[in-house]
Amino acid sequence: MHTIEAILALMLIIGVIAFAARSAPQEMQVESSVDTQLMLYGEDFLSILDMENENHTSWLYHRVNGTVNGSHWNGAANITREWQNTTLNGSGIFCKVEIVNLTDGQLKVVNDTCGVNSTYGEPPKNAVTVTRLVTLVNPEVRVYEVRLTLWYI
């Protein structure tokens, strides 16, 4: 009689272990779906800011142009402010913005929001970064990358 009970207990333990083993990868899938959602939020946000207007430029173009051409604008802070005006900021999704010069053959951060998000510190390692290229053509062609790093708190 004890042998049958031992076999049933062993089958029950094996069933629990098999169930737990199949459940573990789903947690990674949830994290992956959160990363995908953050990436989509960021791409949509930068696409909206980069929509072409009647002058064949965009809001994002003017922020980058004003930052790098001596107008003393803080384009990264302006982009961050726009993010803070969205409902996503109230949902616990925070951002860091960097404007990087890609023209000189080296990556040089021209403008960023390190001080703006000082309350939240630097983004964690699992933060998602979305980029958008902005090309300025006056007087020579220069390419800048706007980096939007998003994370949940």
C-alpha cells in the first residue's frame, strides 16, 4: 500500500515541477512585451514630433537645429517637456533624451537631459532606446540622432 502512495506522491511532485518549468519562460515573455510596448511608444512619439509641416521641416527638426546652430535652445529638454505633457508620463514611463552628432565620424553627444530627470536618475540597464535621424542641410549636410530612452518606474 505504501508503494502506491509513494508513486502517486512522486507523480504529483513531477507534475508540479513540470508545471513550474513551463511557467518560467512566460515571465521573460512579459518583460519582452513591455520592452516592445515601450519601443512602440517611443517610435510613435518621435514620429509625431517629426511630422512634416508646410515648410518641409518638423518640430523635431527645429529643436535639433536650434540646439546646434547657436540659438542656445535646449532641444533635449524641449523634447522631454513634450514627453511630460503626454499621458504616458503619468503612467510611470519616464525618458531621457540625447541629441548626438553623427557627421564627424565619431559619436558626440551635443545635448542631453541628464539634469532634467535627476529625480529619477539614470535609466536602468533594461531601458529601451528608440532613435530618429534628423538631417540639417544649412549650410552643409549634418546628421544628428535623437535618442529617446524609456523606462518604467
